[in-house]
Amino acid sequence: MTSFEEAFGPDVELARRIIGDPYKAPEQVQQAQEFLDTLKVDGSALLVLDIRESVYVKSFDDHNVNWSGDPLVNHLFLKGVQQHCNDVLNVRGHLFLNEVYDMLRLERSSQGAVVGWVKNNPEGDGFVSFGEMNQNDNAIRLEFNVDGVILENLPRD
């Protein structure tokens, strides 16, 4: 257990969501602890909804080479890629988020190099989802349900 985990105890995941990586911003740990303490009533943590935009949200829009003016074509394309991603996950056992971005012709991210999906992960959903995929004007919001960092779950050579 790290000192960060010791400092926040059962609130460690909430603390990570609020301040991010504690090793990149150690000076914020004390501020976050004080903030979390204000969220407690009788020593119990209150339920706090995190309304920040997920880092795993991308927009599929008219700037993408795969975009069509026909909403049905966009929906079928995204459903087809999503199914292909699930096929890869089931056959290979893992899939990185950047691989999905490549299939969709979206820009890669630093997080996408380490997060993704692992087959039969008890902490994950067990499948790849792009979220609701409702078309709004000239864009479709994609929210990927990654399992989290998957490097430690990959087979070792």
C-alpha cells in the first residue's frame, strides 16, 4: 500500500478522480484530503457524482474520413467496428484503446497506450462498448467502457 493509498483509505479512488495521478502533483494531496474531509458527515463519505468529462470520450464527426451524411450509415459503421473490437478481444484476450482509435481513425492518446480491455476481467464489463452512440447534429459522442490499465494483466514472455 502506497502512502497515497494510506492517506485516503477507502476514499482513494475518489481522490484519484479528483486530483489525478498523485505522483505528478504531490502538493495537491493535502488539499484533496481536506476537500474529502468536507464531504463527510458523521465520518461517512457522501456520494459525490463526478460530472467531469471522461478522458475516454471522443467525438466521431464530419472531420473523420469514415463519417457519412447519413446517420444510419454512421451507426452501422460504428456498430461494425465495435463488433470487430469485441471479436479481437475474444480471440486475442486483450485490446488497447489506441487500437480502437486506429480502427475508427481517431487520434491516439497517451492513456490509450496502457488502458483497454482484458477478456474475462472480473473488474471489467467483459466487452467493448462505444456508449450510447446517439447522433447529435454533425457528431456522435463515443464513450469507451475501458477496464482500466491492462498492462499487468497481459501474458508475460
